[in-house]
Amino acid sequence: MSLPEPGLYRHFKGNDYELLHVARHSETEELMAVYRPLARPESIWVRPLDMFTELVERPEGTVPRFRPLS
């Protein structure tokens, strides 16, 4: 699995985020995405990398949970 690059991403619900880092959980060694919403850059979030990069089912079809903004 290739790791996502830090940068700007759009959540499938429409909000934009900055992926800051990919980190490792200290107890489980699970890879985690460290990111923040562009609308509230002081708010830092973490979610499992598998969840950050997964595909989600929508009425319009399967889409990435977060897709990079070019």
C-alpha cells in the first residue's frame, strides 16, 4: 500500500481538509492519518489510515472517502 501524500483533500461530503502526516499508533502500530479541516485549521483530527483511504458507497456509486485536490 502506498501512503497518501500530505496535501489538500476533499471529503466525499464536500468539505476540504489538509492531510498533515501519516503517523503510527504507539500501542497498536496502526497507521493513522493526521489532518485538519481548512475551515477550522486549529482543530487537528486523527483517523485510521485505512478509513481515510477507503471507498464509500453513495447513491451515485463508490467514491473515495477523501480524494486529493490537484
